[in-house]
Amino acid sequence: MKATIEEKVTPAAPEVMTLKNFRTNNADIENFYRFLHDNGIRREAGMMIEYAMDKLKKARKGKRAAKTLQ
């Protein structure tokens, strides 16, 4: 008789979440959008993302301007 050994796959430890690897995890994106839709906060979430993106753009511009002055 042959005994079969079943290997159990354990999920890997979560890595640090960045924009690039967040996009690759579809389950996280789906859960996020489901949360927004179920709670009726789609408009507020859009406003928060727009605000954050504006802050990032301004910070990037400031860094670029400082580098060129040197």
C-alpha cells in the first residue's frame, strides 16, 4: 500500500502594502469597494482619495523644485 501525504499550503506572511502590490490582490480591492458601496460612502471616499492625491502632487513638486535650485 502507498501512503499519500497531503501537503497543506499555508498562506504566506503578508508583505508591506504598497500601491503596486495592493492592485495585484483582487480580494482586497473587492472587499474595499464592497465596504464603500454597502455603507453608502462612495462620494466621501472619492473626495478623500482626491485630497490625498493633491497632497502627494504638491509634495512631489516641492521636492523637484528644491533639487533643481541646488
